[in-house]
Amino acid sequence: MDPYRTRRLNQALRNSLAELLQVAVKDPRVGFVTINKVELNRDHSVARVAFTVLGDEDERTTSLAGLKKARGYLQSRLARGLQLRQAPELRFEYDDSVERGIEMDEVLDDLAARGEFLTDAERRRRLTLADLVPPADFMAGLRAARNLWVVPHHNPDPDAAGAALALVEALRASGREAVVVGYPDPPAGLPDLPGYSDVIAGEDLAALLDEDPPDALVLVDCHRIDRCGPLEDMLEGLETRWCIDHHLVSGRKAPEPGWNEPRACSTCTLIHRVIEDLGRGTNEDPPFALTLDMATNLYAGLLNDTGGFRFDNTGPLSFELAGQLAALGVDTAKVAALTLHRHRREGFDLLKKVIGTFAYHADGRVAVGHAGIAMMEETGAVPADTEGFVNMVMAVEGVEMAAFLKETEPGVWRTSLRARLGADVQAVAARHGGGGHLQASGCTLEGDIVELSAMLARELTAALDA
Ligand SMILES: [Mn+2]
């Protein structure tokens, strides 16, 4: 059947029906009926008539009864009026699309009020400390333990170490035994944090495990023991494990139970919430207040994980916590001087060499540099010493994108890519099987450093105007 004819007929039927109901049907029950739509089926034998009526459920029922009663009359009048060989059979249906529309608006309003349509950035702007509530099972797990080991990830940074130190002090204040587990040769700055002299590492740890094994482990700033490097084997035998972390869960292995909250800019932010909760006390546990040492350790993590409040994970929440900690008397300048952008002497000697490798491309808009194994051997530096090198070159005027390659095994280069706000290096990383964020991504490349550097220079230059 010609679809245009069907559409015209639908329209004609609707108009005629509306008119007939107004002038020809005497039944008072159909007085307030409105015909919204008529839809003929394929062979025009049936017409579905969608109507609404002013009034309530009862009104609907009586109107429908009136329409059904008038059906025969209406069909014959329509056939005559529209000169149809055979009138379609009219099937009246109450049209609730308007009501459903109103309901849908209410649902949408409700979702909007709950922040469902906000961008991630808008949501982060609204987040406050009070929104971060430690899970009840995690808190119950902590309270059930009497002797805890708190374990930062291998190659601990100030967030991992600060979180462990602050949590252990709080657990002790709540009447528990607690120990910070550490690693030999901590990075510069960490030993200056309050309480660091109590950290137990190396052989002392093995001895402690024999003498006085813990009844629970708490991993901080990581969510699986495979992030604990040389400690993994030792920790594997301890069955009660919790984690508190702000990293996205990746890989196939499940995280330990606990609290993983990627909206937090640092693990120390989450530890602050846990300490406040523990500090309220219970029938069995004494209340206590956040001390200056706890606050100092928490501030160290917050400051470093936000890159000194410069990274894009920095939001009102970061400053809310910073404000509270500073108000407790934290010496913020001292913490920054001790922990932020620190280098070991070996790392600085490596930096002197690395800076010489940086070359500019695309009129200085792209910079590419590297640290090879030979350079690290000459200076005594390790790959972890290169932390932050790529950010230094991003601070050079005119540089919009940078790549920094560090050799982890002969011919294998762990590559960090950076871009200014608004640009995108993620696509370049993804092309080589890597990933990350738009402005900070990474991938692993294999080959000759001269060729790899030239390739990255080309790809980043192409991405500049993409
Ligand atoms: Mn962290």
C-alpha cells in the first residue's frame, strides 16, 4: 500500500473522527475525548485510534465504553465521508504517552539532581571529604585485628609511605599493635617523614614474622601483593589481607578486599577518612584525635600525588584536605622541601646526561629524550630515578608534546608521553599497545634508540595538529 496514501488517510480519519465525536455522537461519555493519532494497518482493515480524555481513571473507562458503543456508527460515517469501499475496524486505545512523558521528565530530573549527567570534571568539583565514606566491612576488618602490618607498594612514594605511617600511628592510638613494613634503601625524602625510624624492613621483618606474625595485612596505595615486589613471597602466607588504594583496578587478578576509590587524588585522602572513623572510638576502642605527625604524613602524600597541586587529579577535595591539615599546624613548606621533586645524587647525575639527549622537533613544539642502560650504569642510577624527568622538558617554553624513553632491558624502552592541556598523546601510545590519559600516556617500544626517537618525533608532530 502506498505509504503516502496511508499517511494521508490516517490524518483524514483522525480529523473526521474528531469532528464526528464533537457534532454527531450524542453520548455524553465521549464529550471530552481527544483523538491523538490514527494508524491504519498494512491492508487498511484495522485502524488503531489513540485517544486521551480529561479526567481520571474512571473517566477513561467510561469514555472507552462510549467509544466502543459508537464504533459501528462511526465506521459507517467514516466510510461514507471518506468514500472508502470498506471502513477500517476502529480499535480504541488509551494513549498514555503524555503521562509517560511526564513521568520520564521526573525520572530525568531526579537523575540530574543526583549528578548522573555531570561530566567527570563537574562531578569531581562537587566531591567533598564527607562524600568519601570507608566501607563498613573494611572498618570492621581493621577493628577485628589486634596486630596489623601496613604495607606500601614496592618503590614507595610519599603517598604510599605517608599513608602507611599515618595509619599505623592511628591504629596504635586505637589500642592495636601495628607496624609499617618497608623496603631497604628508601627514596630520598621518605626517611624524613615522622615515624619513619620505626619502619621495619629486610631481615628484621623476616625475624618479626617468626616471633610475632600479624593477624591482618593492610596494603596501602596498591591493591594486590604482586605490587610489593620482593615482599610478595613473604606476604603470600598471610591470609587476612585488606587494601586501601586510589588506583584503577587493572589486569585480570582481583584486588584484595578493602577500599579502592579512584575519585581520591591520593591514598592519604582515604587514610584521613579511615583515621577520622577510627578516632571516633567504640565501646571497646578509645577515641583519639588526628595528631600533627599523622597530618604531616598525610600532607606529604596529598602534596606529592597531586604533583604539588598541579596535576589534573587536583580538585576542591584536595584543597579541602590540605586546608584541614595545614590548620592542624603542618609545616607545608618543609614537607614540600623534603619530599617534592627530590632526587638521589645518582638520579641527578643521570639527569645531567638525560638533558643532553633531548632534541627538539616541529619548531620546538616536540621534544624527545632518553636514558639508556649504559647511562644508568655510569651514574649508578636506576629506572626509578627518572621519575619526573619528562615533566621537566614539558616546562620548556614552546614545548607542547614530549617523549622520554628509559631502557629497562637491552633494547626495550619504557616510553612516557606527555602533552599540554588540549592536546592528545593517548592515541600515539595506543598505536604501540600502550595507554593512559590524553595528556600522560605510556607504551613499551623495542629497537634502536635513534630510530625509535625519530619515529616518535614524527608521530608526535603529526598528532600536534590532529
Ligand atoms: Mn598514590
